[in-house]
Amino acid sequence: MITDVYNIIKILREKYISAGRKIWTNISISIENFQFKIEFDYENLQRSEFNSYQRHVIWRYNYLKEGIDVFSRKDKKIIETYNHYLEYHDLPRRDVYVEGIYAKPVKNIIDFEKTLTVEEAIAQSKTEYVTKEKKKNGLFKKNKIDDIIDSEEDEIKYNNQILNWRD
């Protein structure tokens, strides 16, 4: 799974290069509040004040929202240096792409179990019995829509809207 994500990112990077666009140096992907968010960072890594490990600590601090207490003394020093650096320098250029996770709006339906009174339960069971008997005796004509719905209930397939992928 992670290999697939990595390969897709490589393909995306190659498309940026072939289109003649400026290539990013870092990419952060997150999902928050039903929003898929990609941040492209254009920091010049060769001229960076921070090495790879320090950038990793800074990334954890910024994106994982870990409190400063979680970090070791060495990592706390890195974060303090980074915060001090931000006071005197602008952040490198960053592009942000945000899109909703679902392609179509999804309606949340919650079904609550209702406790029926004895009279309601008897009336409901009589109605269900009468309807079942009418269907059995052919008093209700099934239309084409009912045939389609009944046949589709046996073969339910779920569509993953995030990846536009079918099981």
C-alpha cells in the first residue's frame, strides 16, 4: 500500500517536471475534517539551515501537533532554533491543494431503534402480514423498478469515492 502511494507521488513529480513546472522538494499529505490536503514545499534543501533529521523533527512538531514535552532535550533545542529562525526569515514558498474526500455529498443516516407499544406492534405486524400475503397471491404487480431493486440487493457493491475505485 505505501509502495503504491510512493509510486503515485513519483509519477506526479515526473508530470510536474515534464510540464516544465517548478518541482517541489517536500510533500505532506493529510486528511482532516473530511478534507484531503496536500502541501507542496519549495524549500531549497541545499541552502537550508536545517539538516534532514532537524527537518524531520520540525515536521513532527508542525504536522503531528505533538507537544514540546514529547521531544528529547536535543529535539527541543531544534524546535527552539526553528522558532527563532522563523522570527527573522520568511517561510519558503508553499502551495496547498485541498479537496473534499467524497466526490458526492454523503448523507448521514442514523437509524434509532424505537420501542413500540403493544397496539403499534400488533398494527405493524398485521400490515406486514397483509402486504406479504398480497404479494404472495399476486395482488400487487411488480414493476420494473422493483425487479431491478430486488436483483441489486443481492449484489451490493460499494464505491470508494476517495480513490474512485470499485471493489
